[in-house]
Amino acid sequence: DFLGQNLSALSSNKQAALRNKHLGFVYQFHHLLADFTALENVAMPLLIGGIKVTEAKQAAKALLEKVGLSHRMDHRP
């Protein structure tokens, strides 16, 4: 039981949506996408999760500021 839902009763799509929204991802290696800026790389999981572009970019900007990387926002890896 997680958040009042029986996980084994959910379809795999609903399980994936729940993982994306409430748990996130764990990567063994961290790779930034070279075609995207730091801001876009940080916003990507939010966009995949269905957050609107403007909201995702605002949240990504706030996160970059929080970790002291706002000066790298428009840089590519």
C-alpha cells in the first residue's frame, strides 16, 4: 500500500506514473543531455511528468539557484 493505493492492483502505466510523480528516478550514472542547457536538463523530468513548460522552467531555475548554479543556467554541458 502506497498513498492509499494497492500497487499490485495498478496497471503498469499507472505504476509508472506514480513512480514518476512521487518517487522520481535513481540513475547509476548521471548524464546531462549535451543538446540542452543546464536549465533544460533540470526541467526535463518535470516536462516528462506532464508539467507545463513555463512551470517546469520556473521550478528548474529555482533549483539551480538553490544549489548555486544560476550562473550556468544557459550553458550546455
